[in-house]
Amino acid sequence: MTNQDIFDKVAAHLLTQNAQAREPISGHCAYRGANSMVCAVGCLIPDDKYYPEMEGKGPSDLHEVYGLFPDESIDLLNELQMVHDHYDTHEWKDQLYAVARKFDLHAKF
């Protein structure tokens, strides 16, 4: 996937789900959360490649340990994950526009 493909998929996912994926017991953001929610990076992890041990690890760890993402996409993935983890859902659209500008991508929403 190109960075544009990643951005498009994550933005569409976040704006459609419109809720954070949270671990049911601790309440921390999670790749796979309660009620079948998935986070920004979690939506890029195929079910057959997901392991609970991934929780708490960043995109660079998932790249190094599991070979999931291209090296050139790690910075973008970190930024997209920050949108999910650190902003309220009503702020996501503006934050996604900011990420698009930062990485010279087109925001198509």
C-alpha cells in the first residue's frame, strides 16, 4: 500500500466508526477493542495477522517484529495513531486534514 492508500483507508475507517477502539478492562486504546472496534492502525492489520501480543506496541514494532508495514509508512502510521488515541472524535476530521498536509497527501472526505 502507498501512503495515500493507507491514509484513505484509515481516514474512511475512523470517520465511519466514529469511536475509539478501547481495551475493555483498562480502557486504553487498542488495535482490537471492545465491541469489534479497531483503531487507526488496527484497521490495517488483517485478522489472520493479528496477535493479542501486538497490543501496546507501536507501528515500528509491528513493522520490525511482524513485518506488517513498509518502513516508509511508519511516520504516517504514528501520526494516524495519534489522531485516534489523543483527539476526540469531533476533532478527527481536522486532524486528518493536518496529517494529509504534513505528508503531502490528498484528503478525499
